[in-house]
Amino acid sequence: MTEMDLQNEQQEAAALDEYVSVLENLNAGNLNRLNAVCSQDIRFSDPFNDVVGIERFHSIMAEMFERLSGVRFDVDHAQRVADSAYLHWTFSASSKATGAFSFTGVSRLQFDARGLVCLHEDYWDSAEVLSRLPILGVVLRKIKARCA
């Protein structure tokens, strides 16, 4: 491995570490920290959203912090492979409607040539959240019980 390869690998690892740090320390008052680690045209998707642009990503995060309290992302594992990375994480929060809850998921990230995240795709079971809603939750739990 050449010295340049080693430097590139260190820069890539640092970019991933910085993104993880931003996610784990994100709150309603510091959403602008995303600007330092994300490209302006980032694409963010999860089971409920698919948006392009840092402003729209901010909006989704801001809405999450408005609706939920005690929001926390804990990254259990992060692995970089070429221009992509994969995160295994636990999300926890609480709301008046559901009380405290948590679930695990995986994110696929892609980095641009500058080392900024240009794609963040979240994969998690949305039934974990939906089943906690007062009316829909009852229906989903009955369906799940019948299928078991």
C-alpha cells in the first residue's frame, strides 16, 4: 500500500467517523452540523421519506425532533467499503402517543469525491413504529397474531 493509499484510507475513515459523531450527537439545536458532513444534494430515504437536498433532509430531522422527545441514535457498528459505508444502529425516543420505544436498523451511505455523504438510505421495520400507534397498532397486532 502506498503512502497516498494510506492517506486516502485515513481520510475515508475520518469522514465516516465524523458522520457517525454528528448522528449520535444530533439534536434540534444543531441540525446545521449536517452541512459539514453532507453534500448539498444528499439523497435521504427511509420507509417514510425519499428526498433530495440538504434542506429537505434538515426538515425531516427537524420534524422528528418536534414530534419526539429523547431522540437518540446509537451506532453499534460502522464499516466502510470503497465509496460506501454501512451503519448498524439503535434509534430510541418517546412520544405522548407511544411512550418510550426503540428499534434497530441499518443505513447505507455513499460518499462523494470530497468525502461528504451524498446518499443515506435507512432500512428498518416500520411496523415497529406503526404497531405502537393507538388505533393502527391494535389492527397490526391482531394481524400479526393471526399470521403467527
